[in-house]
Amino acid sequence: MANEGTKDSQFWMDFFSSFYITDGQPDPATASTSMVDASRLGDPSIPKKPTPTRPAPVSQTGLANSKLQKLFLSDGFTGDFSDESLLVVKVINGGGKELHTEGFEDFKKMPNIETITIGGINSTLTDDDLKKLSQIELPNIEGIMLPFTPNITPDGVSALLKSYPTLKRISVVNCANFTEKDGHALEALLPSCEITGNWNF
């Protein structure tokens, strides 16, 4: 009887443990154990099914800036937003998308960006946002387009010029706070960069 009792005890221990995984949480994969399967647990001659393990977490891909990700998808971007797929990005047409409201950190994953368009009519983009952008390393940037952006000034643009010696053009067309004098003063900071404003037309 003692041996039989030991066998029964082991059976029930195995039966109830079959409903859980090692961290004590119900496992959908084993919670449906049938009575037939359970009855086999007490038979040492029948190999036990291996305990299912949870798959390793899949590394998340995507952009922190949901507006930027939406922009890419609407433009037909077919990558998976992994760091490798973002290396092909050279142009960001974000005019009117208010990308700055969710930050520019994702730009760090796109070192081959050559042209960025941000701001636009009724945009809330400010000099502070341009200064935050200037902190992002963009070794291949050549153009930053800021047309119709009402709240930026030469102060914000000068931060861009000081950070990006590769710049060749910045557009401030129809930006209310820029004069021709401002344009020439900004060009003096980086002679290889043309500042385009209303005075060019």
C-alpha cells in the first residue's frame, strides 16, 4: 500500500503541475491537458511530454515617433523599421506633419539623411525644436527645408548651421521672422550653405 500511495501522490503532483509552467502562470498550451493524457502521467513506462517553453521575446521594431512612422508608411516605405532598413532613408518630407512634437531621436537611426522638410503653415515648430534637431548627428545632411514656418527665427537656424557643416541649403521662404539681412548674416556663418528666403524671388 505504501508503494501504491507514493505512486498515486506522484500522479496527482504531475497532473496538477501539468497545468503550469515554471513561473507559476497558467499556460494555455498545457491547460487543455485531457484526462487521457493526465492518466498517462502516472505510468512511468510512457515518456512525458516535454514542458512547453515560452518563445524568446522578439525584439521590437518600429519608430518612437508615431507620426514619422505613419509618414513613412504613407510614402510607401516597405522596410520593417529595423536599424538596417532605415539606412536607406535619405529624404524626410515632414512638412505639415508636426514631427517635432514627438522628438527627433529616430533620426539617429538614419545617418544617411540628406534632406529634411519640417514645419509648415500653422506649425508649432520653434527655435528650441531646431536646437534639439541640431543635437542629432546627421553626417550627410545637405538640406533643411522650413518654408512657411511662423515661429522660427535666425537663432534657431544658426544652431543648424553650426552643427552641420555639410549643409548646402536651408529654405526659410515665407517665414515671417527672416529678412534679407538675416539671410546674408546666416550665410556668413557657413558660406557653403545658401539661405533661401522671399528675397530670392
